[in-house]
Amino acid sequence: MSNNNILLCDIGGTHARFARYVKRGAYDNFKKYRLRKFITFKDVIQNYLDDVSLNFDQACFSTSGVPIDDVIDYKRFEGDDHFKIEFIPLAKHFKWKKWQQKMDSQAGGLGLSVLSDNIASPIIPAKSMPINSKKILIAVGTGIYHALVNGHDVSTQTDGHYLPVTVTDEQRAVEKFIRKKKNPNLSLIMEDFVSARGLRHIAEYTSTFSNFDLSPEDFMVDLKRNPEAVRIFYEFLGLYVHMITTITGHYGGVYLTGGVIDHLIKNDLSNWDAFEKYCRPPMLPVVNNRLSGISVSHILHDELPLLGLTTLQGMEL
């Protein structure tokens, strides 16, 4: 990118975040909007343009949804608002000369690759030297994604679309509880446990009260009275991290980000002992050696996918 007349946009499951490209690793004019407050995505973009009094010749998107024929149909869960994003009509309407789209996992991984080391807060230190420098970025928000980062090389997987892993009777009971909440025609996946919705279901399981009518802020207050839900959530997060690291062989450090992680840490709602118990379970010595070299850190930069979009090439006029 050599032109600063480029619109950057990260479209999540709940919010859309916009900014203006400045240079590699930098953006300005940041704004964030809740998607369900708008009828169409064109309205969201126009609202941003009006707010910042800017127009753009190009656009670059990070999305949590997968485009099919340049269209993303945003309806993650039953009962959610139906939200469709059609990129070609948008480009024609806003007169973009070029546009491109990347998955949020790839954009986030690219952001991690250019992030300064001091923009991550250590949580769990490595107990030995890591066997390689390959990193994993895991973002927990409305859904979950992960990216594999090896220097500036970023690859993405199928995110939370893995069959769930359970170890204890309690975890299996939670699995049965969440199973009843989901469309019976769809399989349970790890995202059903390690996500904003997963956390709310776990809290409902431990308290026996529904919390889906609570705002995110009120839910955090309610969660302070529900430490068992916090513990179980971190157990599932640990299981997820263990699975991803051992399958991919990326042992150079795990970096956590996303709205759920940010809110839990901000509200002092963590249980890293529960996390570590399932992230580093006792196994064969050769596996223990690999797992002991993993460090876990919390990304302090709020908008990692937007940062990653500033590294993309091929948008010059």
C-alpha cells in the first residue's frame, strides 16, 4: 500500500470497525459500530464516511464470515439478525477502484507479525526454551479464530469448527447442556464453548438462570458471582489451546485477543490455573517438553485485524 486514501474495515460477528490507512502498521480515524443498529452494510459504511468526512478510492476488508461469490451472509446463530454484505454492489456504489477481502484470522495474524513485542502482556511464562519460534494467535469474541504465524508467513485453519474435546464428567455435562441449545441438525463445535455465546451458556449451566437478556457489562457483573462458570470456560480455552498447539506444532508462544478475553481480563475474571491444567496436562516426557516451552500472552492492541490490513500489498492506484 502506498496510498492513504484506502478504507480499512474489520467486520466481526457483532461490530464493524473502520479506519483510514496511513502506512504499514499504522491507521487513523478509527470508529466502531454495532451492526444490528443498521439495516444494510451500506448504511454502516455511509455512517462512517459521514462521521469522519472522508471518501475513499479503495477498500480493504477483514471478515469473520466466508464470502461466496463475493457475498457474505451474516447469520451466525439461530435468532440472530440476518445481515448480508455484497461487495461488488458496494464497490460500485462507493466508486472504489479496487477492493479486497481477507479472513479476520489472516488479518489478525498479519497484525501480530508487525506488532511490537511490548504490546503483549505475559500471562503464563514458558518453563523451558521453546522448541521453535512459530506462534499462534487465538481471538475469542462472538466466535473464535486462530492463525499460525511463522515470521511474516501467516496461515489460517478452520478456526473453532472442530468437534468438542471433553475430559471430565463435568465438561461432558456442559456439553450435553449446550447440545440441547443448538440446532439438532448441526454438530457441536469448539466455538460453541469457547466464544461469547459459549461463555453465556456455561454461565447458564452453572447458575441455572438465563443471562442472554443481560448487556455485556451487566453480564460481567453477574459473572463475578459465578466463579464456577469462569473456571469451566478457562478449562475449555485450555483444551482448545492444547489441541491447536499439539496439532500444528507451533510452540513459540500463544497470543490471546478478542472481546471476550479483553473483557474477562479487564474485569479480573480469569482462572489461569484452570487454563494451564488443560493446556499443559501431564503427558509423555517428549510432549511435556514441548508444552513446557509455550508462553501465553494477552495482546494489548485492540484492533489487530485492522493493523494486519495495513500490511497487504496490491492496493496501490
